[in-house]
Amino acid sequence: MNNVTVVDHPLIQHKLTIMRNKETSIAGFRRLLREIAHLLCYEVTRDLELELIPIETPMAEMMAPAIKGKKLVFASILRAGNGLLEGMLDLVPAARVAHIGMYRDHETLEPVEYYFKAPSNLQDRLIIVVDPMLATANSATAAIDKLKERGANNIRFLCLLAAPEGVARFTEAHPDVPVFTASIDSHLNELGYIMPGLGDAGDRMYGTK
């Protein structure tokens, strides 16, 4: 699929298999999601622009590479996005954070927004939107709409699992936003869940039903 990167690193696929297992504990699920976020973060930031800055090591002065431009923004689609967010912040602790509160109406499958808070100057920053699941893509599409309304123009979307239907819907709505995922699964069921998937990521992270 155009503009979609499936990150098939063996460590990611191995950890994802453990996460899919319904016997995996809440603590184990959280830990694995954070670990996979580290690995996915490498891929989604692979082509960040660098510049040379002067520093002094204990041995000599030198020009050394550093990330160019304003700080990144990680935008978490609440609540499950926070599981990926924490792992991303482990690697980029200086990143700014946006929170986008969306939940899916289980009857209509449409997103309902209840919260939005983002840093200023979004037009000058790379924004990486994170949510474990790209199922119907309704919430993800609405979140990107909101960010673009605030001036964002350099956006990437990172998820753990995607469904073909969600990828098609998302890329049609936002063809300029690259998608990074660990797996594109088979399909959505009649309730809008990814199959075979791993269940509801938020419920498995927080022990809720």
C-alpha cells in the first residue's frame, strides 16, 4: 500500500505475538507495548534532518550532528495512545506532547471528541500521531483533521496494528500522512475490531472492560 510502512523487524514481530496472546498479563502487555514503541520510534524518525553544532568533548572541540529544527511533537490519541507515547518519550524526552481525546461510539463506530491540547507553532514541527490500533480509522482521521485545523502540515501516523479497511480510509482522507505499523491484519469484524488483532488495546493496558 502506498505511503504505508510495515516495520517487520524480528524483535517487533516476536513481541507483538506475545501481546496478541490472550493469556499475556496486563503488566506484560504494557511493558511489551512500551518496548515495541522504542523500536517503532527508530523507524518513524529514521530520516530526521540533522545539523552540525559545535561541542567540546573531554578531548577536543568538534562539530557534531544534532536534530535540526523545533522539537518534535508526539500526539497521543487518548487513551490507548499513551502506551506508545511513553515508549516514544523514553527515546525523545525533549519532545512536546499533544493529547487528543477521542472515543469510538460502539453503535455508530464514529469518533466522539472530548479533549484537545497541543503545543504552539504546530506548523513548524514534525508531529507523530500515535494510537495502537488503526481499525475503522475514524478516530485517527478526525485527529489528523483537528491537527491540520491548528496549522500542522508535517504529520506521520504510528500504530501497532492496522486493518486494510482502516488503511484505505485513512490514506484516502490524508494521502499526505505516512503510516507506520507493525502489522496489517486480515480484516475488521462486524463490531469494527481488527481480526485476528489483539482485542481492545486500552482495555488490555488498563484492565478495564
